[in-house]
Amino acid sequence: QVHLVESGGGLVQAGGSLTLSCAASGLTFSSYDMCWFRQAPGKEREFVAAIPWAGGNTYYADSVKGRFTFSRDGAKNTVYLQMNSLKPDDTAVYYCYAGISSTNYWGQGTQVTVAS
């Protein structure tokens, strides 16, 4: 059974930093594209960042480019989202996603709240 477990969310002041983690189990981690999405209250879920299974380029939404860094650790089956210079607009539930072909998995989400 596949599990994606996010952690690291919380309350932070604007300008602060948080690092989210997503630990994957039950899948061949190296074969999956890994992504972060987020959903703010009353809004659609939106793409934040992605790392393809083969590595190489990491992709970011324009709204987080230059502030967020997405990395993966194959030895730990874990991905990380380092979030710096946080803004109130970054407040959302952050979801980890793993995908390969038509198969995809989601974590349960972790709340990030940025106070102004």
C-alpha cells in the first residue's frame, strides 16, 4: 500500500521559513515524478513545484520561484520543500503528489499558515 506522509507545516510570520517533508512508502520512489500542490481556502488546488523521476530540472510555479526549493532524497524516499520569504498568500494546505503514467497518489496534506 502506498503512503505519502507530509510533515513540517505550521504557523510562521511573514518573511519566515518552513521546510515541508513528504515521506513515501510502498512505491518505487525513483520511478515517480514528485510534486507539491497547495490549496488555499475557497480556491482550486494549484501546482507548486515538481521534480521528474529522472531528475534534472525542477519546475516551480511563478508565484514561488526564487523563494521555494524542491529536493528529493532517494536514500530516504523523501522529498522536501524549503520555503523562504513566506507571504500570507502562501497560506494553504500543501499536498505531496507522486505520479507515473496514469497512476497517482496524494498525501493527506499539511497546513501552512503565514501571518502578516
